[in-house]
Amino acid sequence: MMELREFATYREIKSQTEAWSQALDVVNASRLAIPKAGDYDQVLFTGCGSTYYLSLAAAALYQELTGCAARAVPASELLFNSQIIVQNGNLNYLLVAVSRSGTTTETIKAVEKFKAEQRGDVLVISNYDEALSRLANVRLVIDEGQEVSVAQTRSFASMYVAASAFCAITAGREDLLEAMEKLPEAGDRLIGNYETLAKDIGEEMSYDRFYFLGSGIRYGLACEANLKMKEMTLTHSEPFHFLEFRHGPMSMVNQNTVLLGLLSDANRVQEEKVLSEMAALGGRVTRLGESDAEVCFESGIPESVRCVLYLPVLQLMAYYRSLAKGLNPDRPTNLTAVVKLTL
């Protein structure tokens, strides 16, 4: 077995808070160019794979903070089925395109089509200043988030912090931006406190299915955590909204099941009920939240902009499971870091 430090994935997960800091600096440096809520009829967030899930989380946050319409779509849908996404007429859109590499074919082609049809302006969030960012009216490039590994960890988190800061700026919430400055310290503390828990759950081979539950602005993050488990460990995993889990999926729960609950503040009572029911069916329940949970953030940061804190422990869980199964977390089966196609 290679030493932990020899895997790029481990180094990238452990060092990600440095990229969070840079993400905040990049957004603050570009704040005068960032449009305000109400400048557009609708904001579209797009990406592929992990960055589509980031788009789901960011669109929900944008609408929550601004009260303005926002929607997340896969870049391939924007490219091939734009008629069900953008309306003909005089509506003005802002397209927020997210890509780690800045070279993903579907995302570039979707942005090119959007611009050719003169639908509106483009803001790009990326870790590389590549072809995609050069199509943007505003570019937010966080190069500290760049990675050697295939599965997105540090990159995703850094771009999500940038997206959250963008949402706060468009909403005129200076208080939230100020609070986000505490994220790196909170993240380092979280990794230090809960790496052992992540290792213990990840290495337990009696578990054969993982479910990630998150609602509202957390659902996209539940999707992303699920993807990390699939990519790195080849384990059955799925994301669900909390209460949706009762409507069929709970039939899969037994003593071999792990349920990871991304708890909210406002709806915690109902979310806890779901988790309690699944524990009664034999599932291993682990709750993540600001307080009174197996993974406690104890950050003092407002809920809307602290959600990146759900990610590091879940990433480490997938990492350690990958090692326990004899896999290479840096090079997941059948995957490449960038998907380039002839379209």
C-alpha cells in the first residue's frame, strides 16, 4: 500500500482550504464586474458531472438569497435541447458556466451557442484560464484548486466557494461575504477532528450501499458526495432529498447500509425523523450539521454560505474506502480528468 501522502487525492482533499481562501480573494477582486440580482430575467447555471451538481447547489442558493429565478441544467441539455430551457423573445439571461478544466467540450459548445444566439452574458467559474473563460464577460479562475487526480475534490470545493460568494454579492449580502472569511479555519478544524471517523466508515467492508440525503441548497452537494463514492470506490451510492427517501428507496435499507444526512437548520426536525426511521431499519446513520451531529461544524457561519463544510469528511470517506478496496483513488476506473468529444 502506498503511503497516504503519495496519493494526489489525499493531498488535494487535505489542502483544499487554501483554495477556498483564494476563491474568496478572486471573487472579491472581481466584485465590481459581477452583476446584481435583477439585472437579468433568469440566471442559468451549467456544467457537466460534478460541475452540474455544483450548478444545482448554486442555482438553489442564488434563488434563496436573491429571490430571483435561477435554474441549473447540464451543459449537454443546453446544447442539444435549449428550446426547453431558454425562451424565444426578449428575455435576458445570465449564464454561469462551471468547469474545472475550462476545456470540457459540451460546456464550451453550449456557451458558444448561447452567445451566438445572443441570449445574454456569460460568467465562468473555473480552475484554469482556458478556452471556456475566454468566452466569458466575467471570469473567476481559482488556480489553487487545480488537481492531478481525476475525481474532483479540491477543485469542486473551491469553485463552490466562489459560486457561493458570487451569490452573496449579487444579493448585496456583505454580511455573508464577511462571514465566509471564517470558512478556511473551520474547514481545517473539521478535517482534523473527523478524518478518523471518515476512515472508520470508509474502510468498513460490511457496508455495501451509501445514501446521501440533502434537501434545498444541500441537494446538489449530496449528489456530488454520491458521485465521489461511485467514482473512487465503485460502491452502490445514490443521493435523495430527505423525505423522498421514504417513497421507495427505504426498501433498500438494512444493516449493510450507510445513510449520510446533510442536515439543515430550518427543517432539521423532519430530517431527523427520516434518519431515525432508517436507523430503526438497521442502517448506519451519520449526521452532518452545525451542531448535535456525528460531524459537527461548530463554525458560527450562516447556514447559506457554510455548505462547503459538508464536503471534506465525505470526500475522505470515499478516499479511504477506495484504498480499502485496493483501488487507486487518483485514477478511477474508466474515467479521465476531462471529457473531450467531437460534436
